[in-house]
Amino acid sequence: MANRHLSRSVVLQALFEWDFCGKKDATSSIIIARDAKEFAPGVADVSFMDELMKGILAKHGELDDIISKAAPEWPIDKISPIDRNVLRLGLYELLFADREEVPAKVAINEAIELAKTFGGETSGRFVNGVLGAVYKELGEPGKDAQPIKKKKVEVPYEQMPIQHLGGAVVYARDGADVYMAFVYDVFGHWTLSKGKIPPEVDPKQGTINKVMEEIGLEVKIIADLGENEYIANDPEIGKIRKQVHYYLAESDFKTITLAKKPGLADAKWFKLDAILELNFYNDILPIVAKAVTIVSEEKA
């Protein structure tokens, strides 16, 4: 079911946060409730997410031992956090879930899809290899079962709803030095402060409002940096086109106050000469590079 796939994606994000923040099992239900509200507001079965999360945490030592044996060349702490937690989730369902509800092949395929969505270029193959090795050790249960074919309705690109967002590269001067402010997400990337812009709100003003809301900085728009678009899945609507308009915005050099939002872990100022060494998403890097060029020319 599509809702179960979405629920598993929420559990994966909660596992990542649990792992990233020091493995505090007592907070798991809090994390699940918050992430379900943020990432799956249309899904009512939060109990499935909570039970799956608690089951994985209860068995995580055993799951890690199995991962280490199935991938001996990859110590558990050297596997990327996303791949590590996808494996924990997939292995738990493969080994401990009710096979009537979650057949072995479903557990593996769901984990592979999560790895492809949230991980890197090789994550799907890596997860497939590890879970496939465990599946063979189990005797390949359900190998001959015929999968139920689902009719997939593809919405044409032109008919997908469009959601408008605004984002900003924020910079400030401190004497002769120039700094830029970025937020750090739970998937290990530095990125830009951004948010949804209601249709009735001017994009520039909406972006100013979102920057204040997310990192507590009062800014003024200096230049237009262009826009990009990506396709995302909304739990109620389905696939939507997210169009993000980016601006260069100036602020006073003051303390950043990061809002408590799911998915964000930190926010910092960086000196101009250190910025392009940060780990950005591929679609964000050209926006940041353009902002650096404009500010550098102003500085000169």
C-alpha cells in the first residue's frame, strides 16, 4: 500500500534522527509523532510507524550484527547513516515481520526503494546486495510467490500541481570579512533557508518572512538568483512540482536562531572563502556559486 511505503519513509527519517542524535530510545515515539505530522499528515496509521520504530530499536544490536556478517568489508559505523538505517528497517521486516503482512520480497523491495530515494547513487545496489545475501541464507522464502500487479496511474508532468517556495542565500559583513548563513539538514547537507509561499504573498516578501521564521535573521533582498524545480510526493495529492525561487539577501552579522523544525539539525555562518568546500545538494551548488560571485564582485 502507498500509505505503508510513506509510513516506512517516516520511520527511516526518525531512525536517522535517532542515530544522528545519540541513539536515545526513549525519544522514539516523540520523533515518530513529530515526523508523521510533518511528512505524512494524511496518514492516520501512526501506530504502525511507532510499532515498527520500537521493534527496530529493540532489535538494533542483533540487526547490526547481521549487517556486519552480511557485509564484512563494511564496518557498521563506516556505512553511511542512510544506508545503515535502511538496512536496519529492511532486515527487521525481513526477519521479524509477519510474512502474511510483509512478504520477504516486499521487505527487500521497500528497503531498496527507500535507499534509492534517500541515499546516494550506489545505495540501492548496496542495500539489495546485503538484504539479498540474508534472503538466500533464509532459504529464499516466498521465491515462487506471484506478486500482485498494481495498476499505476501516472500523472502527466503538465498536469501536476505546482507549489511555490522561496529561498535565500543570506550574507552579512563583519568588518572586512563576508559571511554566508546556511542550514544543515539531517541528511548531511548544507542548504538554504526556504519555505512555502502562499499564492497571495509577494515572493520576495514571502522569502523574507521564511528566512526570519527559520533562522531568525531580518534580511533585505539584494538580487535574484533564479529558480529550480523538482518533483516531490505529497501524501494527499500525489506527485507535485515544487518551484523554488532563490534570492540573494543581506543581513546584519548577528546570532542565528534555528527554528525547531523536523529535518534541520544546525545553522551557521561561514566565511566566503570556505563556502564552496561545503557539502551542498547538486541543484543548490550553482545558486550558491552565483551568490558568491555577486558578493565577491561587490567586495572587490
